[in-house]
Amino acid sequence: MRGPIHADGCLCRRSSHADNIILMIGRPSSNEAAPYYFNYINRVTGDDILNAMQSQMDETLPFLRSISEEKSLYRYAPEKWSVRQMWGHVNDTERVFLMRALWFARNFETAMPSFDQEIAVAAARSDDITWSRHVEEFREIRLATVSFFRNLPGEAWMRKGVASGNPFTVRACAYVVAGHVTHHAAVLREKYL
């Protein structure tokens, strides 16, 4: 069953499933995030972000599992992150954008702080955690992410907030999550493996 098409071009519809899930259809427009974040948003194909997130998890897990524990400590240059550090960053970033989406979806008006990836990576000590745990952590986080977005009321997708001094909609946060994983999976393939 289709729902209304909003002025911003998004379409909310009810799922045909018995659980009555509201799905958000449509891509973020240029006013839903700062231009920088479209480097990630534009990496997502299609306009069904829930399907994209689920498919991405299903495709990414076998790829990550193909990387050995030994290879996961590799750095392609001395000052660059190891594979473990990079994927720890991916996991942290998904949590950050999920928290931002939660904050905005629940109508909190307080702006959220910046996320300094260098501070986070240094504090995480990702090289001390096995690669298999990083991969399982990605799976667990993504399941929680999909569950959160699947259960959002239709109107929550277009709610707005500010994080790191930048405006975001909940919908843009969802696309950033998926696009960020696509970006780092490509970096892994191109520079690490």
C-alpha cells in the first residue's frame, strides 16, 4: 500500500508484511546534509535504503570473512590505519550516524557534537581485537541499524537536526551509513588487498 508523496520527493509506504512496517523511499535532496556527506550518499544506488543496507551486509560479510587475521594487521603505508583500525572506524561511524538518526528521529533539538575519527581510532585499540570480532561486530551493528530504521514512523525520516555543525535529516543519516561502508570496502579492495 502506498502512502503520500511528500513535497521533498520521498514516498512513505506500508510494507505488505503483517508487521505493518513503514518504509522510506527516496533519496536525500541537497538540503538534507552538507555537501561533503554526498560523497557517501551518492555511493548508494537505488532509493530503498533498507534493502540497500540489508543487501550490503549480505555482500560485505563474506568479503570481510575472506580476510585473514594476519592480513587484517596490514597497513599499506606506515602512517595509515591497519585493516582492523579501518574497520573499527567503520563500525564506530555506523554507531555515530545511527545515534544521530535516533536523536533527530526522536525530536531532540540539542545539536550533537563532532566525531573526531583520529581520536576514536587511537582510543579503540582495534589492533588488539581479533579480525573475526571486528567482522561479527559489523554484523551485530548492522542488524541493529536495520532494525532501527525499519521501525521508524514515516514522518520521522524527514526530521532534522544538527551534528558537527551540519544539518542532517534522518534519511540522510541512513544513506551516509550505507555509503560510508561502500567507500571503505572499496578502499580495502584497492589499497589493502
